[in-house]
Amino acid sequence: MKTQTLNVGLIGFGMAGRTFHAPLIQAAPGLELSAIVSRDAARVQAAYPEVAVHAKATSLFADRDIDLVVIATPNETHFPLAKAALAKGKHVVLDKPFAVSLAEARQLKSQADGADRLLSVFHNRRWDSDFLTLKGLLDEQHLGRVVEVESRFDRFRPVVPDRWREQHRPGSGTWFDLGPHLLDQARALFGMPRAILLELASLRDGAEIDDDFMAVLEYDRLRVTLRASTLVAEPTPRLRVNGTRGSFVKYGLDPQEAWLKEGESPQPAWGVDPSPGRLTVNEGEGDEVVLVHHEVESVPGDYRAYYDGIARTLLRGTPPPVTAEQALEVMTLLEAGLDSYRQGRWVKLKEGGSLPRRLHAKG
């Protein structure tokens, strides 16, 4: 790469593009948000007056100065847009999920590999404060051998909004919206499971598609439960983790999404979670149980790390922050979950179930 600044074109200026991608791209050293594809040019230029606006993606793809294309559009459009961008020699970042099917995702990866282009998926929740805090506790084996994990994204949104995610179309619904976040976090911590069981429900009045799910991932002597609902008014634990030495419980979502929605700009030392978790561990000896409670200082979250990593990959050749292979594993779990729901049974995965060494700690 001749230049030390990469020109980025963003497709889509809805909630994902406007709230997450645009400000995070702007905050990343080595990246410049040069163009946005949107049907509402006035809205774009009100926020980014210096950025060119294209009415159609084909116009962006034809711009030889654009190095990286970021796709933040409805899920069913990910495949055709990424395919077209790669065909024009662009590097590509896709908002999660990768695509609406594993077959589409595999085809895109094959195309990117053949063209020697970067293809990555925006799994930003790896940089949530609560996830980084839990990862640190597991790395240091504070809980002993972990036996049970419950990870939840619960909200109270009783009225079904008029948006594509709530409509009966490919890639819509809560499983494709929040499932990729929780699945990617579980995969990053524990690897691929041996099997998955998924239950979906449409609980709100007027719901066309799933707005509630429970997925159970089976590992060797570990069970991970992932849940999301739109009808939870009373706060539930964001994380509840049990092990042979004790438990960790964390309430409250990472605050970065809320801050971005309020228009705050990402900056160093950002993403400090004001709600610490609670670690309860057995400090007794032998058969004696002495439970001691500790307030756990949160590791700061930092969504900036994703696009910082993308810039380093393209400019310096470092590994991507999220590889296409990792994103394919999330797609494998999304699709296996749907198979489980349709068949009403556990679905085994061909590979998976082995745990990182840190999780085999003796209790």
C-alpha cells in the first residue's frame, strides 16, 4: 500500500452505519471516511459535510480511490454487495452477521481469498467491557473449572417497530440480530461446541419474526446458555458464570452503544463500565467453605480496537481483528441453531467441544 491513509466507503447510513461504523472509522488512525452510499444525501452531509455521497453502491465501487468498503445494510444484501465490491478489487468489512446463509459466507470467503483481499466481519462485542472482564477472570482461573455460563441481552421493547429487522425477510429477527454477538463471544472464549439446541419465539403482539431466543451450547463438562428477549422489564444478569471455585455475576450492558447513540465520539480511555461485576469465591481450605465477595473492577471496553486493527492489517500486514474463518464459525452456529429449531432436537457439530487449557483448571 503506497499511502499511509486508506480511503473508506461506507454503504448504508441507518442505525448501524450512522451510530457505529462512521464514528469508529473516523476515530481510527490510518482510515479516512471518504464516501457514503445513502438515498438521503442531506442527512449524510449534515453529519459529515466533507464526505462524498453516492446514491448507489455501483458508483462507489467504480471509484478507484476507495480502498475499503464497509457494508452496513440489511442482512439479505450483504452477499450481493460484498461480492460486487470484491469483484472491483476492494477490501470488505461486513456488519454482522456475515450473510444470511453459510453457503453465501463460504462463497464470499473463497472469492476474497482468490482476489487476495481482506474480508472481515464487525464482531465488535469482543471489545465489550463485560466480555473483556470475564476473559481476564478466566485467563487467571479465578473461578476454577468453569461449568456453567449464562450470557444474556435482554431489553424491554413491547411495541414492534417498523423496521426491516422486525419483518419476515431473510436474516431478520432477534436470532440474526443478537445471536451473532453472543455466539461470537462464546466461540472466542470456549471454541466451537459439540452441539447446539435452539428455541425461538415470537412473543410480542404483532411480531412477524422471532423476538426471543434461548440457545444452549454443549461442551465437555460445560454448558453455555445464550438468551435474548424483548420483553424483560426487570434487569437480569448480563453474565452469570459458575465454576468449581465460585461464581461471577455482572448486571448491565456495556455502555458504548448507548454513548454512540448519544453522539459521543470514541476516544482513548473510553468504554469504562460504571457497573462492576461481583465475584464470589471459596477461600476456605479442605472441606471448609468460606465464600468471600469481591467487587470486580471492569476492564474498559473499546470498540475502536476493531477498525484500528483493520487499518494495521491493511497497512502493516498484521492479522485481522476478526478473520473470515472466525466469522464462518459464527455462521456455522447460526445455521446449526436454525436446524435445531426446525427439527426440535440437538444438532451436533462435526468439530468442536475441546476447551482452552485455562478451563481445565482443577477446582
